[in-house]
Amino acid sequence: MIMKTLAALSLGVSLAIMSATASAGCTGTGNFKSCYDAQSGNSYSVQKIGNQTYTRGYNSSTGSSWNQTSQRIGNTTYHNGMSADGDSWSGTSTQIGDTTYHNGMDSNGNPYSGTTNCGIAGCN
């Protein structure tokens, strides 16, 4: 559950644009990308304006949509969004060195927390 939530949170962060490109076909510039993953049926757009990132998604297989807004202030990114089943969630991701600390409330109303460690060799 935590990993699923953390994966959803990281989508709106600019690093997700790079990782999404590997599994989805993306077009656009650095500040706006539109992506489609034929395997899952997901299409989404990521738009960056200043320190805010807006992600909007749609699944053509299920007809569901979701969104996320992220705002970075200092070393903390504040996330909030609406899941495909219409439930809202929110959280923060605070980077200290190579470690990012994630905390928030998932779309089922459950608190979550976790860490991601990223260095030269990648993330774990």
C-alpha cells in the first residue's frame, strides 16, 4: 500500500517525467508533456509552471480519470490529488540529502509514511 501510494505521489514530481518516458510514449517540451501507455491504457499530461506541477490522467480502458497538483517550496513538495475512484489524498515529500521522506493521507483516509533513497546508482 505504501509503495503504491508513494508511486502515485512521485508521478507529479519532475523525476517522474523521466521515468514515465521509459514505459510510455511522451511528446512535448520540458514544461509540458503528454504521455500514453498502450499497455495500461493510461494517458496523462504533466505541466510545470514555476514551482507547481499539474498532472491529469485518463484511462481509456476503464473510463476513469485522476489528477495531482504538486508545489515545491524549498526542499519540500506538497502534493494533493483525486484518485480514479473520486477520493482525495494529500501528502508531502521532503528531501534531505539523498533521502526523501514521504508523509500524508491516502485516498482511503489512511496515513502513510516512507522514504526513498536516491544516489548516483539510482533509487531504492
